[in-house]
Amino acid sequence: MKKSILFLSCIVLVTGLYAQTYDADKVKPKALARYENAIQLLKDGLTREAVPVLLECINIDSNFLDAYLSLAGAFGELKQYQRSVNLYEKVQIKDPVYFSIYTLPYSINLAGLGRFEEALKAVNIFLSIPNISERGQKSAAYRKQSYQFAIDYASKHPVTDYQFAPINLGDSVNGPRSEYYPSVTVTDSLLVFTRRTGDQREDFMQSTITNKKFGKAQLIDGDINLEPRKGAITVSQDGEWLLFAGDFSGRGLGWYDIYLSQYTPQGWSEPENLGPTINTEFWESSPSISPDKRVLYFSSNRPGGYGGRDLYMSIRQPNGKWGKAINMGPTINSTGDEFSPFIHADNQTLFYTSDGLPGYGNSDLFVLRKNEKGEWGNPENLGYPINTIENEGSLAVSADGLTAYYASDRSDSRGNLDLYAFQLRPNIRPNRTLYVKGKVTDVNTQKGVPATVELTDNNNDVVLMRVQTDELGEYFITLPTGKDYTFTVNRKGYLFYSELYALSKKEADSVYKKDIALKPVKLNESFVFNNILFASNSYALPENGLAELAQLTQVLNDNPTLKVEISGHTDNIGNTKDNLTLSTNRAKSIVDYLVSKGINLERLSFKGYGDTQPVADNTTEEGRAKNRRTSFTITGL
């Protein structure tokens, strides 16, 4: 996180404060001597140490206006905005003409308090002063634009019944050094972060979370902490991967590269460079991995972007290799810097930091959301008071979408940057999530089978998650609440599994278990489509059944000699002859779909059975819906 330049920039732009702008003959000698000591402390960057010296100056000579102004600037640097404003206003009362040149830093401290309309009035006064330097005019114009943004944002996004009250995570997590880049697992059981432990060293820490209490932070075990030059760590939602940026001599492709460490029974593995599709000779950092571990988001300053640092994404291929990094585009990236992306457990919401998009000044936090087509929308500023006139850094949000974690140097920090938690406003929260876990097995041997698990939103057929099980066939998936999904599982040499998973009314933060037994591809094996439920007296393919047909297409492509018969069935409404015709047409509609996807007609056959083979009670609508089914049977290998 960048150091605030509020104080230093103001003294350069406004009056050259280190020079003696006061009349030395009118200042008491003892106050003047102490003031010169204070100015030297400020020049050396010892702002806190200068404050008591400046207070002493004022106590000695209550009319020493430059001591008031220097103390106001020091309090502004320390983010004690109210004390700064009070001092500026004292000078304004004592000498309005002399004060007028200080209306720019005065306005900045008003904005620090969230008093943007007053800040706008003050900066307009500054801009009306004759003979202001070009640099001063540019700085004031920039501040004016940010104040107007804040006023407009507040009018468009009124906030009621919300208090921004960050809570320091305490001595178990924070220490006398800086802590930053927080990341949490989907179960909110582990906090991972970076700690500055030396001038040229950063270490990775972890804290276990039990009943919302943070355990004593410890160094993460393994080789991951051997190298000193590293940072920006993130943990995957399932807690199995750690990704971070490192500048490792002789091991990287350039400056900082992105590395991966995986959890094993023996601890965290040796970091692995993610390779040239992601890393370049330039700077790559701030990785964030999607909950299905399929998409990596990160920041890079490589050539060809839209500004200094841009956000990029890379998709992991079925073979486990990472695809070529893709710039996320000019809507998301600006002419400035974009960094610190964080993809939420819902896989639909991305938070990140930008200093080039319209905001409150310096770098602000933004949120992106996917639309129904799975495309990213426009970035939205998180608003005041989450964003301020200072630099905002990385943000992580818990799986429940309620709690956010970030680094700040607030007045109660243990030292420099500390980690804090706060509650997000309702209008900027991501989707709440629930968890599905289970194991994929061979139906005959009961042994675990590595497979691909895919979940499709039934409202729009957009694939939300696609995860690979581990070698034992176990998987863990997070899902946004309020939706129904088609749940499909694929493994070469097996028939796919597909089922409608109705979760739209399930509670958030719940854990559901779903074990799946796959059937090997063999002669006469049958499969009933779970989601292709035809409307009464219709053979039009239902939209929510296309995901299953896509899976069957994949099976046929993976097994080029496989032949199948598609069978159609009806309920007992209507006469037998019409039902036979209807069931035949239903089977044929599936064959037509498969042919349209490139499957050779010679590998396909179809047959209608009418209402002669019911699988449920025809006296209820639910039973009749199940009888209006279709299936396929393997007729040739």
C-alpha cells in the first residue's frame, strides 16, 4: 500500500512550508528554535515525533501561524483529520488572508472526514486565488473532480442503517510490523496473509479461525517461506493451493512471477512457477484463484495493456496446463494501475483496486459482477467510507458475503498496516453461498474415480463451476444460493452422470453431500435423462435438458465406435396409438439434436414405447412427468 503523500504534496504545491514564510522578528525566539527542530523532523519523515514539538511551539507562541499550519499538515499525514481541520480553522479565524492559500490542504482534510460538499467549496476558493502555480491548479482540479464524484455517488447510492466499523483482528494476528493481503478459505476456518518481517523480507502467515476467533498467527510450514522476496499470497477456497508472487533468483522468467504450492500429507510443496503462459520478463503479482480452481486472475505491467498494471485472467485447460493470459479489457482496466483482484466463492463477483477509475482519490476498491451470460459487467466503486482519500489496498470477502477483510493503518493499528474485518453494505455484497461435497466412485468397485464435476445454472444454461476431483474422487464446490443447477459428472470410459439439483430454496452456509457412482461404458448399459422432462403432449426439447445432451455428445465423441438407441416414453394421458407416436417423436428429437452436433446418424437409432413402460404412478402429475422420459442404451461398442 502506497504511503500517503497528503502532507508532503501540500507543502510543495502550496507554500514551500520548509522555507521561512513567517516573519521571524514577530515569533518568540524559543518557539522559532523549536519550530526549526520540528521542520527537520518532518523532512526526515518523523511525523509523529514532530507533533509534540509543534504543540510546544504553539504553547510558547499562540500567534505563530506557521506552527499551526505545520501541525495541521502533520495531523493530516497521520489521518487525524478532525484535529487537522480544527487547526486550519483556527488559522482562518486569526488571519483569513494568510489562510486562503491553505484552502487546498484544508479541503483534503475535510474530505478525509467525509465532508465532501464543504471540501468542494474550499477547493473552489483555492482555485479562485490569482497566480496559483500550474501544478497547484492541476492538484486542485483533481481533488475537485474527486469531491464531485463523492457527492454524486452519495446522491445515487443513499446509505441508511449502515455503520462502517472496522474491527482490528487483534494481537493474535497483528504485530509491530505490517500485515496485508488477507485471504480466507470457503469454510472461514483459515486466514492466510503476508507479513513484513524485514526491509527486504516478507513471510507468509496463517491463523486458524474457530468460532469466529483467530488463533495465534504462525509461519506457514514448508519451503514456501524459504525465499525472502515474495508476497501477495492467496489461498484457494478448498485450502489445497497457495498462490503468491515471488522474485526468486535463477527460478523466474523475469521480475516477480506467480508461483503455486500445493498441500500434501507431508506439508506444502516446493513452489512451482506457473510458466510462460502466465509469467513474463515483467511484473506479475496479486493472484486470485476461482473457487473451482479453473480461472486465475492476476495483475501485470507487461506491454500491450491499457495502463501501468492491468488485470489478466488465465483458464486452466483439461490437461492441467494454464492457458495464455488474457487482458480483461478496457472496461475493467484503465490508464492507471489495476491490482489486487479477489474472486469470491460465488464465482460471480470480483473485487479489485484501481487508481485510474473515477473515485475518491489515490486508489479505490471496486466490485465487478457477472451477468446472466457469464460476462463481466462494469466496475462499481465501493463508495465512502470504505473508499477514502487515501490508498485502499487488497480486500477479501468471506464465503457468506457479509464479512470483508482488509489492511489499513488506522489509529488503533499495532504497527503500520494491520488486518481488519468489517461488514459489507447490502448493495455491494456478493452472493451468499452453500457447499456441496462428495465422492465419485465406480459403481462396481466402489473405488474413487478422478472425474470432472460441472454445475450449470438452469435459468440460463451458463456453466458456473467446473472442478476436477482429486485422485480419490473427492470434490468440494461452492455455489451461489437461490438457484437450481444441473449437476453433471464426466470421466472417459464411463457414462456421464446428470441430475437436477434443486437448491434455490436451500439455506446459505449449509453443507450438502452428494456421492456419485459412475457406470462403465459397456454393452446394454442404460441411462435415463433426469432433466429432459417433456411437457404434456409435446416433443419439443426442454431448454434445461440441453446440458445432458451436451454430455451425451461428449461421450459419443470420446468413444467413436459407440452406438446407442434413444428410447422415448409417455404418461397414460391420451390413447395408446397417439402416445406411441409421441414417444417416437421424442426419441427422434434427441437423435436430430445429436446429428446437428456432428454425430453420425449410423451410430444412432430411436424407438418409442408409448405408455407401456411406466416408472412412476400415472395418477399424479409428478409421476406422469417422470413417465414422460427418455433414455439411451448402448447397443454397440
